[in-house]
Amino acid sequence: MSASAASVSGASVARIIPANAEHRYSVTHADLPLSCPMPGMSLWNLHPKVYLPVEAAGTAQCPYCGAVYTLTD
């Protein structure tokens, strides 16, 4: 059963974002301020949290893992 379809005691479990699985993420203004890893990513094997200035150019790349974030709205 996938993490998005799992439930515990009848309550829905929040969707866990697979960190660094894609290396490209689309984000919206609702995700700002943008950090990598983002809230909701599984954090067990990641780097320290870093804030990324995606608003300036519309894209930003994490200096630790190389993930690319694109602001879509």
C-alpha cells in the first residue's frame, strides 16, 4: 500500500513527498518561503535545511542535493 493510500486507525496519513526522488519540483507561492528539504519530505537521509530564493529568477537549485525547484505561479 502506498504512503498516500495508507490509513492509521481510520485517519488519513498525510502524503509524504519522496525527497530527492525526482530532483525537479514544481512549487507555488503557497510553498514560500521555500526550503530544501521541503516540509512533508521524509527526512531520514537528507542534508541540513536550506532556504532557496526561488522568487528572484523563478527557479532555484539546492546546493546540497542539486534538486531544482521551479515556481509555477
